[in-house]
Amino acid sequence: MRNKSIYMLSLLVLLAACGGQEEGLEEKKGQLTELKAQVKELNSKISELEKEIASEDTSFASNKTATRNAVLVTTLPVDKNNFQHKTEVRGSVESRKNVMLTPEISGKIKSIQVEEGQRVSANQVLMTLNADVLRNTKRELETSLELAEAVYKRQKNLWDKNIGTEIQYLEAKNKKESLESKLATTNSQIAQSVIRAPFSGVIDNIPAKVGEVAGPGSQLVRIVNPDAMYIKADVSERFLGSFSKGDAVEIYFPSQGKELSSTVASVSGVIDQNNRTFTIEVKLPKVDFVVKPNQVTVLKLVDYSNNSAITVPTRIIQEDQKGTYVYVADNKSAKKVHITTGVTYEGRTEILAGLMGSEELIDKGVRELTDGTSIKVSKESAELASN
């Protein structure tokens, strides 16, 4: 009851102090005197009622003292279920079909038949190089080959009749075959003057321009197949053995603020001796937003899991000379229980020893407790438990 009167006094004084700032000091003093008189009168009435009740109920006095000294707290049950710890790893989007096409022969760029962002199919013509010289060479070779074939046929007929020398026959045959080989090479070079898509995809970049002379190594056009993309990440060797193919992964794209769920596609068995990491690949599911190679991602991988872990909120764990401990509600008093902690993740800590899983933990008000302190459980605990 005294706590209530003190609370009322504090409230009234606060209201009086928060009155208009323009009130004079004397007026405030008058209000304070009046409020103190009211509190005094209330305390007197409270005292008289307590005496009257105590004379009729002998247990009231002891209960009143215990209630007055009890600390108001809230409690919550120990959580016993599946507990996971996840680690975050930076990854990047890769593509197995992401190539910059270069010509196999030299030539001036004659035409570009695609645009950036355009979808193309496999073997579609992307651009052409000037091959006029090659075509002229082809016509010369075809003419020479016609003559060589005629000469070869005559020499072969004569040789079959044992007329003429063997060397004449072999020379005619060799010339014909040589021209056939040269013609085949020229046809291949003419075909190489036409740049085609090696696979279906999207034209990402066209650094080349019509009229430029391109040669082997010159960058012509980049083509990417978005269906062949995946995510690659380098993971510290301290996580070796923590991940395997098929493990669940959460993918976060910082640029778009998007999250996806996927699985580990493969785990490398080799440690990079330079940075002491191993590589994992994660499947990239179909997305409804733009994703490009080399884009940064954040992967959340489960590196620890316990299907029947006892966990408590990390905020209620305290420490003394003997180690870490929590308070549990034990028959209207606080009991200090020392614990052995394990992994902590997202505000919860695994308890390896010290708790059975059936205790009621003290949450709010825990900083005001000592071992054996009387407590009064707030109705808020029941409301939280029901939710």
C-alpha cells in the first residue's frame, strides 16, 4: 500500500511540475503543499485500514511485508526444439555459358545483325566479316581443280592401260588432292567469316563496330545464357565438413533486396593454398528480377544444427565468478542456476548443461534479483505464454 501511495505522490508531483511553464514559483509551491497534504491524508487512511484488517486477519501483516519486498518479474518457458546456427558467406553470380566471341580469322567487320539485350538461338548469325578475298581465292581454286581433275582422269586411264609413267600419274593425283585440300580450307575460312551464336542466350555487350578490322583475340560480342547461371562462393577451411550437396541455402541479393531459397549444388574437395578456402556452388532458381554474372550475393548456410536443443534468450544470461547463470522461478522466489552455454544465434543461446527444459525462466526484472529474492510474477507472463 505504501508503494501505491509513493507512486501516487510521484505522479501528482510530476503532474504539478509539468503544469504550465508560465505559472509562478509561489503558485507551484502552493500546489506542492496541497498535494503533500492529500498524500498525508491518504497515507493516514491507508494505515488505519491496514490496522483494522490486521486485527481481523493475522496473516495479513506477514503477507503485506512479503508483497512489499517482492520484485515484480515476468517469466517465460525454456525453449526446447530445433536450433540452427547459420553463417553468412559472400558469393557472386557465375554462368557456365558466358562468353566473349572473337574471330578465328582476320577481316573487316561487314555487318552486325543483333542488338544488345536481344535473345538469340544457337547457330544464329550475329555478324559477318568481309570475305571477298577468300571468295575470289575459292573461285580460282575451283577452276584449277576442274583442270586438275581432268588431267588426273586421263593419266589414270592411261596408267590403267600401262601407258605412260607412274610418276606422271602420281603427280596428277597429288595436284588434284592438293587443290581439293586448299579449297576445303578456303571454304572453312569463309564459314569462319560468319560469327554465329554458340548457344541460345542474350546478347549482353557488343564492343565491335562496323568497319573495324578484327582479328583473332578481338572482342566482338558477349553472349550469356541466364538459364546456366549459378552462385559461387569461397568458404573458409574452418567450415570444412560443415556443408554437403543438397543442404538448404538462403540467398540474399543486396542490390534488389530480394531473398531466395536454394540448395548446395557441389562442394569442392580442394583447399586453395593461397587464401585457405574451398569453393561451393549453389543452384540459382528462376527469378522474376534481373540477375547478371558477377553480381554480389550473400549466402546463409547452416553450419550447426541440433534437433532437440534447450535454448534461452541471450539477454537473460548473466555472469559471476563461477560462470554464467540464469534465474528461474522457484515457488515465489528467484533461484540462481549456473549453466553451460553452447552456440549463440539471433538472440538465443543453446544450453548444454544446467537446465532440464521444464523450468520457468525469469525475464523482465532479472537485473534486480539475487539468489532467493522474493518475486511476484506479472500477468504479462501469462499473456506472453498464451501468444
